[in-house]
Amino acid sequence: MATLIHRGPDQQGIFSSDVFSFGAARLKIIDLECGNQPILVNNGEYGIVFNGEVYNHRELRAELEELGHTFISRSDTETVLKAFLQWDTESFARLRGMFALAVWNVPQKRVVLARDRMGIKPLYFAQRGEELYFGSELKAILVHPEIDRTLSREALDCYLSLNYIPCPWTLIDGIRKVPAGNWMEWRDGEVTTKQYWQLPYGKIREISLEDAKEQLNTLLTESIREHLLSDVPLGVWLSGGIDSTAILHYSAAASSSRLKSFSISFKGRSFDESSYIRTAVREYGTDHDEMDLNLAVDLRGAIEEFTYYCDEPSADAGALPVWFLSKLCKRKTTVALSGEGADEVLGGYLTYRANRIARHLRRLPRAAVAAGLSIFRRWPVSDEKIGFDYKVKRLLEGSLMKPERAHVYWNGTFADQDMRTLVYEPLPRTLEQILGQLANLPKVNDDLAPYLWLDQKYYLADDILIKSDRMSMAHSVEVRPPFLDHRIVEFAATLPAKLKIRGSWQKVILRELMKDKLPPAILHRPKIGFDIPAHEWLRGPLRGLLEDSLQFGLSEYGELFRRDGIEQFKKRHFQKEINIGYHLWGLLILFLWMKRWQVKI
């Protein structure tokens, strides 16, 4: 329980029997007077531990009361338990929200774990013979004395390529993630799993722009109204982009009180989004707090601290600003809405356009593309990931790969040939298993759909949402992403590609919907992202931390990682021959995490 105290510092509860032991840490958001979790019924024969929020719990409660159930609290946790008692595992498909839970039945020696449809809330497990260990975070299992901390080479293959570890793997051998939209049953030592919801795919329909706008407007209005459910003040994470400002627009319309908003800016970066943030703040009159993430901040101290809270290492450098954003948010509220998920659901990433450009490049002679790449590799490097040289090099490199490998390479780091310079022995080809799923998808006349499906299943759940959950919960802040209401996800999956990408215009349907609602400057601002200037910082203020962590990794794990390869990457980075700040950031986080948890190889 001590490893999870940050997820629920307000109340903690523990239940034990001769077969089960459970604990939960609760953040007071709904029903502030509710007693400690776990919630028990029938003298402890049944009970639940729960993390997250169920937004339609009042509707479910009314239905359950008509069926004869009585309630002692206003908590959604109790509603979920009573729903399970009524409908068993079929109850999970009735829930709208984000959750990870465990329900037990003592007489039947039965435990059921379940995770929300999109994987917003985390849930890990390890099985040793007939015993099952589980927790909301990896560290809750790692502290158990019977769990070995051995590095998973299957997961490492993905981490070095993708910057994250896709489900079901983790970087600890034998510990896995419960997949999104799944439940798992332990019954007297026997374990079974089943999917209760799957990502929609393949049912593209013809629909007019006006009809699509009307439906999306209705869905967003309903989703955000439900996501505002709380007994404590709420805020909005604001970036000045269309996603977060759309959330703010609908929230302002649904809320009777002045909203709080929070943002992180990079005033030293070549592109400063703070002017767009100020435009949104003026438009909606929010109570706004903003932090400039600059070199005066204790960057090294924050990184060394959040490697504990990031739970499993994520090389997404956006974790650092999210860390500070969560810290800023905690000063005024414990609940915030964010725009996460819109890019993966509605086609907002530049990678989708890169796929289409690369398709044309692959029609050229391979030697011609390689020659162009050679020229750009000699181009003077810039210190910004958004630099022209960086994007063109990555585009040309990806166009020489298979389309599915190129797609994950756009947002990833090390290419396949780089892996041989990083590790001595070939790693299991786990990434090939992931990408191989694309070949098994139903054939559709939509070049965008397979990659949206892939990103929703892996990049969104195992990078974006993990980053948001760990960094926010480290500060006891709950972040809710209204774009990931499963009704919006299901609706978006039916839209043709032309309503998502049109030329250089992305998230077409959302932009069309919001063009009469948001200030024009926000609608037309360029997409920048939330990354730190890693190339520059790792050559400057973070160079010492990088050097120290790489030295530790090579001294402790030199049997696996190649010193000559890593030293060569580091040398070329410091001499500004190449921009691989995000590659080295991933190694930095990996070795800091392995040191913190004393991981063996």
C-alpha cells in the first residue's frame, strides 16, 4: 500500500482473508464522506477495490435500486460492486468511464480483475503457479519478496524501438498488463481471461460533413458533461491547441462556475504557444495558472524523482512537462480534463501524413531516396525536434522501411540496424509480433484506418495514457480524457479518412465543428507537441545526468549493452553530428529506472 499512497492519499483500506489480501488508496472526488475502500457486502463475502471513475453510475444506481439493491453511499465504487452482483462480468460493458478493479467472492474463492475499454487506468499482474499478484502500478508488485526483478528482453526490444512497452509486456519478466477492455478471473488457482470490448474497426460508412459534425457535437457535449461529475473543483489542462481548447469550450458551456485552467509553456523555444493559451484564457475567462519550463527549474531533481513514479520507464520526453503541469495543477484542484486521445481517434499526428508521403517516395528508385538521405544527413543539425532537417531525415529513413515499421519509426527512436550497435545479442522480435497484427485486419478502403487502430491499441494506451496517469497521480491529481469516451471512439472509427485528413489539414471533422466556436488563431495554429528540447538540454544542463546514467548502465549491465555503440552515439550527439536527444533520453530513463529498482539481466 505504501507504493500506491500517491494514488489515494485521502483514505486507505485493507481486506484480508485466508485466501485473499486486498488494499486500495482513495482520492476523494465523488462522495467525500464515503468510508475507506475496500467496500464490502454480505459480511465480507463480496467486496471490491477500485481505481477510477464511472460517469454513468447514477443511472446504474437507479436501475439497480429498482431491482432491489440498497446503497449506503453515493460512491461509484459501491455502484460497480452492486452491478457486478447483479450482472457478473456482463456488468463491465455497462460502465462508462475509466477504471481498474478487483471483485472478490470469498465462498467461491473467486477474484475478477477488469480494466476500462481504452486502458486509461492501469492494471498489472503476475502469476506464480496458483498464486496471483496484481496492482495499479508495477511497483506494487515489485515490492513483493517473491517477485524476481529480471529484465524482459521481449519488452526491451519494443522499448528501444518505440520508446514504450506495448501491452501485455512490461520490462520485468513475468509481470504483465491486463489488456484494455478485458477481464481476468482467478478461481481457486485457475486463471481465465476474456475480452468484453474491442477497438472498433472496418465499418467505414458514408456520411455528410454536416451530419458528422452534428453527431460529434452531441457526443462531445454528453461526454464532457459526464466528465465534469465531481464533488471537488475541476480544471482543464490547456495547451492552446484545438483539442484542449475544445474541451474548455464544452466545459465552460456545461459548468455553472468559473473553470480553472493550467498550462506549461516553453518561452525559450523557437515556437512559443503561450500566446495561444492566453487567447483561450481570455475567451473563456478561466482562473489560469501557467508555468514556464526553463533552465531555472531543477530539471535533474525532477527527472530523478519521476523515474520512481513513472513506474515502468517511458522514453516519452513529454513526461517532464506533464510532471510540472501536474504539480502546478495540484495547488488548486485534484481533477483535470485533458484533450488526450483526439489525435489517435481523429487523425491528428503528422505521422499519418508521413505515411502518405512515404508511399509516393517508395515509388522512386531506392538508390535515389538513399542519395537524398545521404545529403540530409550532412545537413547541419538544429536543436529542435521540429527542425526541417530532423523531419526530412526521419521521413527519408522511414520511406526505406516497410510501411508498418516506418509508421512506428516516425514516433519511435532506434531503427533496426541501430539495435545491433546497442546490444550484444539479438533481442526477440517482439515488435514484429505487434506490427504483424495489421496484416490480419479486415481489408477496408481506407489507408488511415489500420494505423489509427494500431496507435489507439498501443501508442495511446501504453505511452500517452501511461505518461498522463503516472505523472498526474504522482501528485494525487486525476486526469480525465473526454475524447476517449468509447462512444466517441466507436463513432470516429466509422468516419471515412477524408473527414480526418484532407491534404495538410488534420482532424478535419473537429476543426469543422469548432470553426465557429473557437478563436481563429487557435484553429489554425501549427501542431507542435509537448516535448522538451531534448537535443539541446542533453548537451547542456542535463549532460551530467546523461553521462552519469549511461556510465552506470554500462558498468552494471555491460554484458547486455554495448559500450562501443552507446559511446559512439553519445559522441556524435555531443559533437552535433546527429540529433538523437530522444534516443539518449530513452537510455537515460531506462538506466535510472533499472538502478532504482535494482533490475537484473
